[in-house]
Amino acid sequence: MGEYTTRLVVGVGGRAGVSVEEVCALVEETLRGAGLTAEAVTALATVDSKVGEAGIAGAAERFGVPVLGYPADRLADVPVPHPSEAARAATGTPSVAEAAALVAGGELLVPKRRSLSATCAVATAQAHDLRHHGDAEVVDAGAGLEDLAVNVRAHTPPEWLRQRIAACLGDLSAYPDGRAARAAVAARHGLPVERVLLTSGAAEAFVLIARALGAERPVVVHPQFTEPEAALRDAGHRVERVVLRAEDGFRLDPAAVPQDADLVVVGNPTNPTSVLHPAAVLARLARPGRILVVDEAFMDAVPGEREALAGRTDLPGLVVLRSLTKTWGLAGLRIGYVLAEPGVIAKLAAAQPLWPVSTPALVAAEACVAPAALAEAEEAARRIAVDRAHLLAGLAEFDEVEVAGVAEGPFVLIRVAEGAEVRSRLRALGFAVRRGDTFPGLDRTWLRLAVRDRATTGRLLQALDRALALTSR
């Protein structure tokens, strides 16, 4: 199978007389430390006044890439996470390396690194579309397209839940009262109500966290759901990334997270990788003075909710997000909740508008955390595990397809050469799948497939076989 890697730009700065060897050594060490390769570098970038510097020009020649030069005033307009007044005085821009890496509109993967006489920073050659979500794959698609792009469980909501929601429509003249639903969620997790906040889906919670908790150094672990980073950026934060590697099975090493990060966001199981991080590993990220946000939107699709942190009160700064839209088919109703220390809940609640959760959503929340509903969700999770195993077995028959990591969620992430073309051909054959290149850390070779029943999977595998055959021509 051919390979497509994320294209990189390395921003470089250097003192007069810096050597080729020093620039090359710094760039290579920076790439290696981030799990990146020199083969993915498309250019070195710097300020115009440094383009002719022998050490920078020579390093570009060794890497076999061009040197891109930019005027100092253009670089000065690029926001950088680590500005330096010394650099501004010397070059007219607060960070040559970071600004040159970012000027083309990419996203910073590695912040500024220094050696004795050089600096460098690494960015993607172009930005990821953080606002692209799976529903975009099927909107206006017309009838007959099998939706494997959205991770909502098929054939939901169940009839009993539809009836419960319909029965409350006569109460819509009254303002919503969330006390019963909040108490039900608290009881479901064995927590006092002061540790629960109901939200209009988990997406609202990310906006509240970004606006209300005042982080100074937020870090998002990628690849993951992109809305947390988008919300942080919209709130004016400069976001750093820890990008997990396919070669490591997208497993998290807590040591990769900066020690002074005061807000860390990670998904579990993670969308789109389907990796389930051990609870003990995530717990190592918790510490006083840090908010640790664990997005457990898909945890109820894991049998026994293994590795869940929801309900834990022993970890400082822990914030757990849950969604009821995936398992119960309520994406159009919008209902989720936050579990956290009472002080954090109070700050988030103060940032909410009045009556943020509708009466039908409150009724659904109370119904979906009842014992009978939890038993139904557990049974659904076990069926998903069986159906996922069937999908993985079928994918293993294709030499052209790679599954990275151990899938534990209701979706599977695959890598295939010419992924964009395969996705397009699958669409023509009646299947919508989720593109992967909008997730930081992934590129066009990645596709996400929702787990469906055996019959649907059988048809998908036949379509994939056809799509691969057409692509290879």
C-alpha cells in the first residue's frame, strides 16, 4: 500500500554565522522528538533577511527542500505562542521560527525549540477543518446512502423513549425544570447533585469549559474530536497539541503532556481512533492546579464501561463529559452532562444561558439513566463489540487496509492509500464514511467507519472491495 503523510513546514531562525550542522541537528532532533520524519518536510521557512544565511540555505539543500522567505512585517502579524522581545528587536517579528512555520495558514505541531544559535518550529502545511463533522458527509445526500459517517447507534431512539418524549409535549408551555433529571444523573453515578451539570449535548460543555475556566496553557490530545480545540480557539486561547502516533497504536504517554499545562483534553474511548485509554494512565494526568477534561461521550458503548472515570471524586480537577445522543439516537434533541467538582460546576453553570436544556431533553435524560435503560445500553454495547469484531475480521482480508490501534468504540479507523478516492467511490456505491484528514494528526489516507449490523457490514465490505479495485486501475 502506498503512503501519504502530513506535509510539514519547518520555521527556522538563526544567528549570523550559524552552521549547517547545527540547523540540521536541531531540525532532526525536533522532528524525531515529535514522532515526525524529515521526508514529510516540504520547506524551510524564515524571514527574508535570513534566506541567504549559509546555515539555513545549506540545511534546506541537505533536506532537499526550498527555503521560503517572508517579509518581517508579514511575520509580525502572525500570532505566535512564544513571543520574544529579543527576536522582535533583532528581526522585527516576535518569533521567526513560529511565525514562519504558521504564516501559510497551517497549525503548529511543535512549538519553538532552541539550540545555541538556531531556533525551529514545525507546523502542518495547511490547517485542518476543525468544524467538519460526520453529518457533513450525509447532509443533502438524498435517499439510499448508508450512513457510516455518523456514530449515532442505528435504529434509535427506541420506541419506549419516543413515547416518553412525546408524552411531555403537553408541558411545553412551562419553563424547563431540570432538578429531577439532574438528580437522576447524579444517582446514576453515585454523586451529589452539586457535581452534575446538564448541557445541550457535550458540545455545549466544551464551549463552557473554554469560556469559563480561564486556562493559560490548554493542551488537546489528538487525534480526537475537534470541537474542544475549536471552542478553545474561538474563546481566544492558544492551543497546544500532543499528537499521538499510529505507530504507537495511538496510545497516550502521560509524559508527553507538558508539565505546566493547566487544561488537558482527551477522549476516552477516543473519536476517531476508537482507542480506549486505561483509566490509570489518564489518572496520571490529574494534578492540583490542572483541569483534566475526559470526553466519555462513547463510554456507554463499551461493555461494562471499562476504564471510565465518571463517578471518581479522588482526582483533582477531573471533569468528565458524557453524551446521551450517541447510544440513544438523540443528536437532534441535544442532551449531555458534566461531572466535576462543585466549584467547577458552579463556574460552568454561571456561563450557561437561562434554561439551556429543553423539557423533552430533560425527560430523555431522566429516562436514559434509569436502571432499565442502563441494562439496555449494556446489551447494545455487547452487540456492538460482536459487530465490530465482524467488521475487523472482514477488513483484515484486505492487504490494502490497515487498522491502527485496538478498536474499542462503536467505530473503526482505517488507513488506505488514496483514501480520498476510496471514500468517493464508496459514496458512489451507496456508503458514506467519515474522512480523516480534518483530524489533527491524520491525513487523507484515513477513514472512519461506524460499526453496524452484520448484514450492513457485509454490503460495506463488498463495496470496499469494489472501490479498491477501481482505485488501483
